[in-house]
Amino acid sequence: MSAVKFTISSDDQDGVPCPDSIPLTVDEITKSIVGHLKTQCSKILSGCWSDTNNFCIELSKSCGLSNYLYIGYLNNDIIPMENEPRKVLIRVYGEVLRSCTDSIISDSVNFALLSEKRIGPKLHGVFPGGRIEEYIESRPLTTQELPLIIEVAARHMASFHKLSMPFSKTPSFIIRMFDKYLSQLTSTPEHLHRPSPNFSSNTLSKLQSKGFSFANDGHILTEPSYEEARNMVYELSLIEEYNWIKEKFEVHYAEVFPIVFCHNDFQENNLLLLNDPEVEKFYRILPIDFEYSGYNYRAFDIGNHFNEWCYDYTNPNRPNYFHNIENYPDRSKQKLFWKSYLIEANSIVENDHFNKRNGNFNFVDHYDNNNTNTATTTTNNNNQTVVGFSNHLHNEEYDDEILWIETIYGSLLSHLFWSAWSLVQSQLSSIQFDFMDYAKVRMQHYRLMKSWLPREHL
């Protein structure tokens, strides 16, 4: 196994400014960030990339809601040396991730390890505020395609869940993040604001001339106000609902809901399609974006994925997304997902599924439906079921009712988490997205889905 090139710049001045400081529509800001990124590419990629005149960097049109993406590419007249990339993807963290050092560290380790396992893109290097990744010719899936690849998605997720990673096996990451979000939203306003722009006085003067206003400490004034976001926490009953569902997971279902290594954001924009979907039943999909990955309840990963069937982030107009709760998969579709998931969960070899990434596979014929391998599980210090490498991820009986309940609880926890996350984003992010509206809609869907639970599970 080749060593990962894991380069970190130690120069503070080389850190890339956070684009959340101010909206990206301001040309001066983008130019400043690109200048910093060119320096990082020159130092990390070296070779032909050493000369910043040899390549260009542009803002990607497919930025997500947590990060900003840039594309770096060599000029046409530059011939790359052996093993040098002609094109790279540059990821710059948004403020929500930057504000959590543990998240960035675990993300970097996750990405490096998964890259070595050929589960994600190659890692070229990291720098303060982001990293440089392999650019893969592909496109993200669309929301409308998720039902079409349900069996493929199930097998990919099961393969991911079988990974054994060198992290705490307690489902603490999402819970810790949730606790932090609630603390930020209910503390004093000073604890939640956009980062300092960190630009020259000349640049700030230009911004002010364009109509941007800043507080005395240089922070841009945000909309909506902190008070609005804080009040929304109580209007949506986030704290009460969080305490309710946390008790369900940690007490009532602690020995029922398995803990696995989860992606935690397994949605269409984080699934790259590597070939033509029009070739019937052939899909090559590569999961990306592991910044939220970690050991968690399996229910969250699956329920969160099903939730994403209901949200389409391609709306160019406010609120910048579409939603339709009727797209949530019914029980027949969930059965199809679980059947495919459990077939892959029972396979013996770790990464057998992912190692097919360099060749097409038929998701109907590739797997042996008669695989009946058994497996064992372990427990963590809290007597919670922890699933390890090559273990069966549930009991050997296909219990539709239990799996359905597990999925609903996972969907509920997902709605709560992303609602709190969205309220924090409303104060920190400059991405064009109506985070306040999104938080409210997620909680509307939460309450509807909670009503689906049988009385004995409430």
C-alpha cells in the first residue's frame, strides 16, 4: 500500500480565508481566495504546479451547503509529468466545519484512510482550511435518480458500514455536534457569528462601497438575526424533541439499533455517477464528502438517505430547494432496500463491493442471493451493539417491522440534526440558501413522520 501524501502547511499566512466571511458574489473576495489556493497547489502538488502561471483555479458550479469547491487545472500548453494530475478538486471548509476542530481532524483522517481503501477520491494534500483531492470525471446524482438506484445505494451503504475504522466506536460524533449546535444557538450572540473577513483594508473599503455593512470588529452583519435563530429553536421545540429521541436511542433501543461506521450524509450530491445511467441496471457510483462520517447509529444513515429523496437542492430561486414529503420511500421500497443491504452486509470480504469501482457491475446478477454467512457482533462500554468488519449488520431474520421502526427513528434524528445545523448555518454561511426556511420544513416533516410511529413506540 502506497503512503498517502498528507501535506499540511505550517505557515499561518498560508491559511485560506473562509468564504463564509462574505458572499461569494463579490469578485474581490473570490480573487483573494484563489490567490491563496494557488499558493497551496504550488506547494503541495509541486512539479508543473510549482509555477502558479501554469494553472488556473475557478469556483465550481456544484458547491454544497457545507463547503466551497474550486477546480484547478493546468493550462493546455502544459504537459504534466508522470503521476501528476492535470486537474484537481479543491475543497475549502465553510465556517460550520472550521468552528469544530475535531470535525476537521476526523475528516482528514477519514478521507486519507478511505482514499487508501479506494472508496473515495485520491488525496493529494491538505492545508489550513481545506484539502486538494483527485478530480474524477463524473457528475453527482440527482434527487430523481435516487429511487432508480435504490439497490445499488443499499449495497454501497452496507459496504461502507462494514468498514473497521480507528475511531471511537461510540456514536458520539453526531450527538456531540448536535449538542454544540444547540449550545451555540442558545448562548450569547458572540458565540455565533461569521468569521472575520481577514482581508486588507482596501478590499474592505471596496466591499463597503458596494453596500456591505460590517460590525465594529469587522464582521459582516447577518440576516436573519441571531435572535430570530435562537427563537426558532424554541418555536420548533428542538431541545425537547432532541431529549426525547436521544433517550429512545440511548436507553430504549440501545441493544436493538446497531452502531456502524456511517457516512452520515449519503445524499445525491455526495454520490458521483461514473458512467451512463441509461445502460439498464448498470451504475458505477462513488461516495464522496466524508466530513460527517463516523461511528453512529445505522438508523441515522439509512433514515437520512431516505429523507434526501424528499429534497432537491437545484432550485435557483428562494428558498433554493424543493421539497416533497410524498417522495419518502414507502414500505415496499424500503423492503427492496433492506433486502439488498442485508445481502451485501452478509458478504465476507471488506471492500469487495467498492473494489468493483474500476469496472461495470450488474447489481442484479453480481451478488449471490443465497449467501447465508453468519456473523458476530460486539458491544461498546454502554452495552450498545457495535458492528465490525464482515459482521452481519442485523439478526438473521428479516424482521420488516423492526427495520421499519429503526428507519423511522433514523429519519427523525436526521430531521432534528439538520434542522439545528441549518439554524447555525443561517448565522455563519454566505451560501445562497434559505437556511431558516429549511430548518422549519425539516421539523414539519419530523412531526409528520413521528405521527407514523405506532403508539407503543412513542
